[in-house]
Amino acid sequence: MTLLSLPVSSFIGLRYLRAKRRNQFISFISSFSLLGMAFGVFALIVVLSVMNGFDREIKQRILSVVPHGFVRSDQGISNWQDVQAVVNQHPSVIGSAPYIQGYGLLNRSFGIQGVEVQGVLPEQERVVSSVADKMLVGQLDNLTPGDYGIVVGRLLARYLGVSTGDKVTLVLPQVNVTPAGIFPRQKRMTVVGVFEIGAQQDQSLALVHIDDAKKLFRFPAAAEGLRIATTDLYTANRTLQDVQSSLSDVQRGDLEVLDWSKTQGGLFQAVKMEKIVVGSLLMIIVAVAAFNIITSLVLMVSDKRSDIAVLRTLGLSSKEVMAIFVTQGTAVGIIGITLGAVLGSLCAYFIGDIVQFVEGVTHSQVFDPNVYFVSKLPSVLMWDDVVIVSVSGLLMSIVATLYPAYQASKIQPAEALRYE
């Protein structure tokens, strides 16, 4: 399609966009609007992609240790093997493993740290958790009943200054009443392994054998519940609802079935809300560019009053005059949005390589793996975000043209040409 095949109003609007203007200030404002729109769209796409990357990293790292679901009971499950047989029958369940969970303090001369203590069955734990594959030293199978061994995360081990073979004291939130007084229960444990998954659990999680956990926490049943792994974590809720229905047919009614969104959902909701808030704030950049379109068009209308009057005398209607400036302002927005979307998508896709290149040139490190859980900037480009940002910018551009275009349509030829 050529310019000559366009409607008269669109043709004139695009000619105004391309023409060299007598007033350089108007040209500057128009160019500033285009660049502002491009920069706003660029920034939004890059930032949203990086936040998508962090969201993915958190889910992959945390949910590699946190199971997709639980079947538990406050009184515990003595016949957990029977419950496990029912759970594992579901086609979307990869496997399950028993656990006992509690909390305590790990103490050594170097310091003391609160931890979540999980009693696990090593031979079944690898089905629902990746800890066995993330061991730095030692093995998860080194947890044997009666030896009171413990496996800790890398950050926790570094904070306490321990490695395999070292002794730590586990202080439990229970007390022993003796003739000498009341003392907290504690047990000397031997570190048999250190893992690293690159998440918060590296400094807050400790694993022991489930039989040792039963004795440590004086748990009345063989297991507190089962940890479940499913084929798809995003459909785990629906899978566990089916599991709950199956269990209600064969087990007593005090079993509680939870999916990961109930235990970890607050964290991911916070990340999602942060993405929405940051996106909304960055959308202000696009809004500012839209206001610049208003400014440039208002000045353009003032500069082209005589041209508009001549066009009106030649038979152009007020709606067609209005369409001229809507076309011009929308064209500025479309060019800026297209430029920003293309550059933003390319930058978001290659931002990890870009950051690594900058690190190599400056001989610096943006993400120190000893401090952060990630060693490079993660990014996931989602085309839904690109479409939403582009459409939002286009709508703002169109709305920004309405007032100046309306004012142009109200210009009376006689008034505009009186002093020409």
C-alpha cells in the first residue's frame, strides 16, 4: 500500500509526520515522544522478562526440594504404606515418601541457627526431592537409623563452620524435667552430608533419618505424612484433589491433603504482585511519552491553523481533519512501540550474555555466587507480556491524540484566514 492509496486524512497525517517543519521545537517534541515511547516499551519488556526469570528460578530451585503436595495428619499416619499405595495409583503422581517435620536450633561453638528438621527415608526421598542429586559432600544414603546423622545446606554448614564428620547439637523445642531443674532437650548429631540447591533452604533445612526424627520429636506414629511429587507442578492442585477423593474412600477422614500453593503460595504471590507493581510503575514512562504526543500535536495544530482552514474550504469535513492528527499521533506511537518492542525483546532474550560480556570487559561480577543464589541474570521472554505492553502503549497513543485532534476539527476557516 502506498501513501497515494490511503484516505486523504491519513495521507496528510503521514505527510505531516515526514515533512520538515519550520518550527524545530515541534519536531524536537515529536521526536522526544517517539523515543520516550520506545524507551518505555523497551524498559517494560526487559524488566518483566527478568522478573519472569527470577520467578522461574525460584520455582525450580525451591520446588526441587519442596514437594508438590502433602498428605498429612496431626496424629500421624501409622499405616503410611497403605496410604502410599493409594496415592501412587494416580497416573499423575510420580511417587511419594514419608516424612516427619519439626523445628529446632543447631548449635556449635561458631554460632547457633534455627532450622527446619525433616525426617526422611533416604531410599524414597530422591523420588520427591532433588537433595540427593545436589550433595556437595557425603551422600543422603549416609543417614542410617540410630546413628543420628544429619545433612545440612551449604550456607548453614558454612555459618556453623562444619563439614562431614563434625558434631553439632540439635536443641529441640521440648524440655526434660529432672531433679536438677528443667532443661531443653538436645541431641548430639554427626554431619554426614552437605547439599546445595541455590535457595533459602541452603541455610534453613536439615535432614535426618525418619526413625531418628520419630525419637527426637517423640512422634507417636511412624510418619507425619507423605510428600508427593506430580508430573506437573502447575496442575498439582487438581491432581491432589483427585488423590483426596481416592483417600476418602479407603481411609479415615482426618487426612489433610495440601498442594505446594498452600505452603509456598505466599512467596510466589508476592513475586507476582511485585511484577504487577513494577510493571505499573514503569508504565508511567509510556504515559509520559503519550503526554508528549499531546504536547507535540497541540503545537502542530497551532502551527497548521492556516493549512487546516484551507483544507476545510476545499471540502474536508471536521471528522477528516480530526483523523489527520489522530493518524499523525498514532503513527508516532506505533513507530516508538515497534522500535521499543523489537529492541526490548532482543535485549531480554540475550540479557544473560550481555551481562556476562560486561562482566568480562569490566572484570567485575554482578551476581557473586557466594552471596546470591544465582550466578547470572535470569530472563524469560513471554510474548504475552510483549503483546500487553505494546497494546497498552498503542491505546495510550490513540487516546493522547483525541484532544488535539478535536481542537483541530473545531477551527473555523474564516477565523484562521482572517489575518493571512
